[in-house]
Amino acid sequence: LESPRDPALPSGAPPPPAMMWFRLARGAAPAVRVAAQATARVAVREAPKRFGGFAVVAGTSAGLAATWAVTRPGGAASCDAAVDWAAVRKEIVALLDDSSYTDSSYDGANPGPLFLRLAWHSAGTFCKHTSTGGSDGATMRFDPELSWGANAGLKVAQDLLEPVKRKFPQVSYADLWIYAACVAIEEMGGPKVPFAPGRKDKTSGKECPSWEGETHKVGRLPGADMGSPDKTAEHLRYIFNRMGFNDQEIVALSGAHGLGACHTDRSGFWGPWTRAPTTVSNEYYRELVENKWTIKTTHKGKPWTGPLQFEDPTGDLMMLPSDIVLIQDKDFRKYVELYAKDSDAFMKDFGAAVGKLFALGCPGAKKKGWFS
């Protein structure tokens, strides 16, 4: 997971129009906010069929312009008096807006999708049967967890957040990783995801989650391909059911693949899933059901030598076997079709599922009360 800013924008220029409209919408009154978010999603829908930039949304409204003066809620310092969460948020937003951030898989980028992947892979180690793993501890700082294949490239996300940690030493790494993802989701036009502080950092790799079983060699996270659609679907359910998620939640969480891209030097796969990889939307599901997907055989004019993946007719977009199985398995597919047609349903279910994911293994955080 990574993401784009318009490469034509000069350093210090404002974010792409779609992202700006989402930010305006968050501060607006409810009626204005709904209209603005709908307009922003039109911008995503009408984005040109290349990564050079987002379509410009025509027109403005006095109500939206006025929202520039509205102060966006910045968290709740009252929930944890030792931390100014509004100030932490400001630092994270500055990272998201840094035009110098680049991504090797496509032009333009911001680290929002990478922050989401960091938090996702931290929390996704939870096992409900043993009450181990989860987002408490930030054990991905250490081997063996840091070296799990599924976590390739996530040291980049950790390093990006290190200056924020130094500025706010009282914030645990575990809380920072989750909070950065919550902020990134909202900044990219997604729903508010509940957050509560209180996670504690563990001190060594001896405390990394581990288990015995068929997936122990690759950690506790889902793999992209188990050799056949049936085995891949079974694997997804095995991993996600262990965390406490059902089929609907599996498909909702998979919507995170609408953000960012794969990299040959990390996972071995290549490319983005959608043409709006820095905007939270239902485009991932629309691409799955409306586009044509075939096995990738070439890459930039040469034979493809990477792992099995799928591509659209342009070769610009990709899907993993674990994505394609969501339309091959009838019980998964009904939710893909629902979210492809109903953006609001996706936003609601995605927010709920991500909030549940981020809370896994964190009883201390739950006791402090949620805020966003």
C-alpha cells in the first residue's frame, strides 16, 4: 500500500482536488459535508485513465469555502492528558502532504497507504484463541516479525514516523502506528476510524507473536496465493477467522487494496489496484467486477518473471490471486458486488471493520474510551 499526488504540482503546492474536497467536506455542516463528499467521489470516478493527475472538480460553493475557517477536531487530549493528540495529528498530516515523497511503482505519492499497511499488519497478528498478537506492543520493530515476507517495505513507514515519535516521546510506537493510519484514512477521504490510546511497547523480538501451524513460516498475515482459488479462499478465512472476522468483514477490509501499489523489490508483485490510489473509495470493487482480468505475462515489454498476478487490458492495474478469489467465491462475491454498487455501504463497513482490527489485542486502550 502506497499512493499518489499529481507529479505536475510544484513543491509546496496544495493537494490534488479530490483530496482537497474531502478535507473541505470533513469540516462542513452535515448537509454540506454529504454533498461535498459526493462531489469529491465524482472527481475520483472521472479521473483520467492515467496517473498524471486527478480530474479537477468544477465550481465551488460559499458553504464549502467557509469550511476553511472551521477547525477540524484533532483528537481528544482530554482522553490522555499527557499527549496533545491534535499536535500529533498535525505532524502526521504534514508527512501526508510532503510533496517530496515518491513511490517507485507510479508517479506521485503520499505515505498514507503505507501508514495504513503498517497499522494493518501490526494489528493483523491477533489470534482470538490464544489472545496473542494484535496492535499492542509494536513488535514489528524487531525480528523475526520485521523480516516476515508480508512486512517487506514496512521499515520505510516506521522510519517516516520516527521524527514524530521523537517529538512526542510519551506516545508509544504502538499507539503512533495506529493513530497515523486513522489520520491517513480520514485525510484520504475515508471514514473516521475510532482510536483510543493506551497501547504499550514491548522491548524485544522475544515478544513477537508466533505460533505453530501451517502458516508459521510466513507469520500470521494473509498470503496472496495458495496455489488455487479454493485453497486461497480457505486460507483467507483461516487467517481472518482467527482474528474474529467473518466473510463480510474480510471483503470490507480487502478494500484497503484500493490504496497504494505493490513493488517488485518488496512483495515481488507490481502495480496499483486502482487509478485513485490515494483516495479511499469503492473503486477497488468496481474494478474487480467491471474490468477484465487476465494473467500477467509481460512487464514493460519483457516477459513477466514475478509471481502469479492479474492485469487489466491496459497493463496499468493489477490484482492478486487473493483479490480475484473474492469474485470467484460466491460467498465473497456478493459483498464485492454490494460495495461496487454502494459506496456508502462500503464506507460504513470499512470504518467498522478497520476500527475492530485496530483494537485487536488492546484491552488497555479499550478501557480509556474511544475518540476519533
